[in-house]
Amino acid sequence: MVKGTVTSLSSIFAPDDALKASVHVQEVISQRQKEVQQLQAFLNDNTSLVNLLKKLPDQLHHDIMVPFGKAAFFPGKLIHTNEFMVLLGEGYYAERTSKQTVEILKRRGKGLDSQIESLNAVIKDLKFETSFFDETATEAAEGIVEIREDYVEEAFDEDKATTSGQDDFASILSRIDQLEKEELESELAEEGEEKDEADIEPEFRNLEIKESLDIPVYRDSHIKVPTPSGSNTPMRPVDHNISKEGLSRAPMSRDEVEVSTLASTSSSSNVSSKTRVAASSSSNASSKTSVAASGSSNASSKTSVAASMSKEVSNFGSRSSNDKAFTGSIVERTHNIENSQKGQTSAPASKPVSRFKLQRK
Amino acid sequence: MAAVRELQKDLEAKANDLSKIQKDISKNHQVRKKYTIQLGENELVLKELDLLNDDANVYKLIGPVLVKQDLAEANANVRKRIEYISAELKRLDSTLQDLEEKQNSKKEAMFKLQQRIQSLQAGKDKA
């Protein structure tokens, strides 16, 4: 019934190929690690040389055993203990004292350090690559599938809204609907979109609500679908746009007009529900009455909406069961949960609200 | 039939050319690597020479002999060498680009040839 595509991960990333790729990358990693080891050996030599250089000038001459040929030594003296011929590179030597040579060596050591660091960074990236390849290989082998489904708007049973989790959902979603209406009213009142709120806070709250309203907007569109009012159906493509651009106001306003009309037709208590939100965003207060007036004027044209409102109300609760697929937006709603719960504690007994109260824990 | 054989000979010739070009490219890469390393080393030497006092002794290893050099002379020599190596690298870069272009064009030609051969074969099989 639900259209969808099931693509097994093994078809996209063949596990064998993933394994081969991971093996290949691991070889590269081992190469780099060898280079790092080599550089580290150079660095160690460098430090030991520096230590020797520091000790040599301590004496005027050192008594040593001088190697002579392959297998012989003879005793000798090391003189000119402060004069060193340092190889600068490309066959160039410079006569330097012990201290100056130490400085040259230190500079070389710094160069080696930076080389080692860059190599280590490269190795780290390569390791990430191998881990990714390994993971995809195991996932593909296990048969994990990627399931894509189009979001299909369906009517569903009214009985599903019985579990407590769904009660919370229903209450939250209804709350968000009401907040949406508030927003809509504020928008309608000003006719301009951004000039509205004097307060930044209510704007943020509205934006918050908008972003989290991806699903509620969908819900509302679902709710409109069963209603016989013809003007509702064109809203659906608009709603899709809304979900993509949660902050696009123009289509939202049209949607919210519908929502507000639906709400106002059901009961006048919606005005009071709006007042709840008005407590935090006072600028909306004046706009609500105007919207309510416009809502009532539309009410006559959409009396059938009221009849189906009861069905819609119950759909709120059942809707939540389908909304669980959208875990992303649910996370956002946690903001509104606190707000809505605070608001709902002071909620008057409006018809849609009361239903949700019943459904709430 | 003869057309197919001709095309195949042509394809072989192009494949040989392609392998030659690829060898040239890899050689180019190696030489480039060498030059890059030398360039780095010379730059290090230049830095150290700059840090020397004017009266310090600089020697150059020519074969088994360490020859004393003038600091200014050594500086000039190193700088010239750096310039020479950079010029060489640029030349190699342009050659590399040419070679790569040739390689791509050869690959395309080979691909087209292969397609023609395949279509001819398919036509022959049908007939």
C-alpha cells in the first residue's frame, strides 16, 4: 500500500569491493607509517647528535680509540673539539662551532617534526577511510537495506489514539496547531511578513513553531483532505513546499488561513487558546480578533468543515502514530512541549482542546 | 572481414603508442620528483648560508676533495642552481601536460575504434 523503494546496501556498495578498497587503503596506510618511522629514526639520530655535540667541547682533547681499517683500532686523541664541518646539503660544508652546529641541527629537527605531523594527519584520514569501508562492507554483508518511502497521506483509524505516548503527541500537535493559528493571525493582521513583531521573542517562537510544524502542516493538509470543501485540496502541494522551507511565509499564510477558519468554525474557545499564546506575544492580540472576524465570514462557506472537525480532531491523535516516522521534527517539538504543556494547564474547556485533554495522560 | 582485421591492427598500433606515452609520463614523474627534492635541499642550504657570518669557511665537496669556497661565491652558486632547477621543473610540467593530452586523445581514438570493431562484428554475426 505504501509506495517505497527498498534498496539493499549490498547492491549499492558490493561488500567485496568495499573490502578490497579497505585493504588497498590499509596498504597505503602501512606505507605512510613506514615513512613516519623513518622520519622518527632521523629525529632520534638528530637528538643523539645534539647531545654528543654538547659534550665534546667540554675537554680540549679527548682520548679515543680510532678505527683503522675493518678490524683494528689504535689509540688517538680527538683535538679541535670546538670545530665542526657541517654538511649543509648539495655538497656544501660549513665550518661551525659546537653551538652553531647544534642550532643547525635543531632547525633540521623542526623540519622533520613538521613532516612527521603532516604524515600523521594523512594516516589519520586514511584510517577513517578504512573504517568507513569496513563498516559498509559489514553492513552490506548483513543485508541492511535502505528503505525510501514517499510520504503518502492516508486516512487512518480513530482508535489508534489510545496509548499514552500518542496522547502526548496528540496534545502537542493540537497545541502546535493553535500556535500556528496565532502566527497566521499575526501575519494576516500586518499583511507584511517581517514587519509584524515588535518583539523578537515571539518572532523566534513563531519561527520555532514554523520549523517544527513540518508535520503538523502535513497533518492539517491531511485533515483538510477528507473535508468536502473543495478549496482545501489545492493546499496540498503548497504544504509540501512548506515542509521544505519551514520559514516560507507566503504559502504558510494561506495554510494558516484555512487552519484558522477551521478552528474558528469549531468553537469560539479558539480565541481563548490564542490568548494563551498572546500572553507571550502580545502583539498578536489585536490581530486575532480581526482574523476571527474573517474566520467567521468564511465559516458560512465551510460549514461542512465543522461537521468533519470531530473526525479531524480524532485524526490529530491517530495522526501521531504516522508522524513517528519523522523523528527529526519530533525532536524540535520538545521545545513546544514545554510551552504547550504550560499553556495547556491553563486551557479552557474548548471543544477540540477538551478532546485532547481526554486523550492526554 | 578484412576491414575488421585492419581495424584491429590499427587498434594494436594505437595501444603501443599509448603504452609508450604512459612510460614517458611515468619517467617525467620520476624526474620531477628528483628535481623537487633537490630544489628543497638547495633552499635549505641557502637558508643556512645566509645565517653564516661573512668570515666563516665554506667548503664544497667535489669528488673526494673538499675545496674551500668563498661565501659569496657559494651563495651565488646555490641561487643559480635553484633557478636552474625551477626552470627545469616548469619545462617538465609543460611536457607532462602535453603527454597527458596525447594520452587522452589516443584513448579516445582507441575507444572509437573498438566501438567500430564491435559494431562490425555484430553486423557480421548477424549476417
